[in-house]
Amino acid sequence: MRRAVCPGSFDPITNGHLDIIIRASRLFDEVVVAVLINKNKATLFTVEERMELIREALRDHPMAPTNVVVDSSHGLVVDFCRSRGIQSIVKGLRAVSDFDYELQMAQMNNSLAGVETLFMSTNPQYAFLSSSLVKEVARYGGEVSGLVPDVVLKQLRERAQN
Ligand code: PNS
């Protein structure tokens, strides 16, 4: 069984994340989307909300993959991999600016547990996209449709009104 994890904060999931998850699901028998909990980072959505948004976005997607599961973890991504028999981490790379830190993490994770990291080039359509920018634009009433799944769009609009 070839298993991969797509780890991240997913606060919230964007269409860029979704594109990577769907593409990874075609390469592996199972893909686990792991919402990593960082207690030092304030988030807009709770872990449960983030997981549910990912699940709904996958359900609504035209490809609706059946080999993707959603989970969460408090600790190191390599410990999550060990406990679930996951051999690979899949990450999207938007630009060269992502590369330095991603390479560092990939090398650390490989040295800690022999886990491989595979980088997938982000769809150019979403190269400028990040959860933080989406939240900022939405907070000030900007248009983020087409950048996030519809379920996320609905939640962002509701929160912007409150
Ligand atoms: O979506 P993000 O915030 O860019 O994702 C970063 C994330 C969660 C993938 C990264 O911070 C991570 O792997 N955190 C888990 C803790 C860990 O394993 N840290 C050591 C990485 S070498």
C-alpha cells in the first residue's frame, strides 16, 4: 500500500491545496490530508472546522477521490507518518521562495525518520494563492470566489459579515 500525507495548517483549504491533493490521489493508493495543530499559531477556523471544510471540499469536487482521508495531529509530521505507515510527504511548491524552507523541512524529516518528501509544482492558476492572503482579502470584503472551494467561500463570507 503506497500511502502519502499532505500536511498543512489548512486555515482554510484553498483551491491550490485541493489541486495538489487531487493530483496526489492519482499517484498513491491512499492520501491522508493531515491538519497539523500548531498551538502557537492563532487560526480563523478550529481544527474540526478545518477538517470538515476539507472533507466537504473533496466531496463537492468533480473528481471526488475515494482514496483520500482527513485526519489531524498535534506533533511532528514524521511521528504521524510512523504511526500510520506513511512513507511519503507530498508538498506543493508555488515559487522558488517556497523552496528554501521546504527543502530544509524535507531534509530534516528524512534525517529524522527516512520519510521522503515529493514536491509537486502548483498549478500556475493558483501560484499566488495562500490561506493567509485569502483570509485578508475576504476580511476586507474582497472577492475570493474561484480561489477557494465553495464551502470555504460560504464560511468566509459569513464570518466577514460578523
Ligand atoms: O500550511 P503550513 O502552515 O505551511 O504547513 C506547515 C506544516 C504544518 C506542514 C509544518 O509546519 C509541519 O510539518 N508541522 C508539523 C511539526 C513538524 O513536524 N515540524 C518539523 C518540520 S521539519
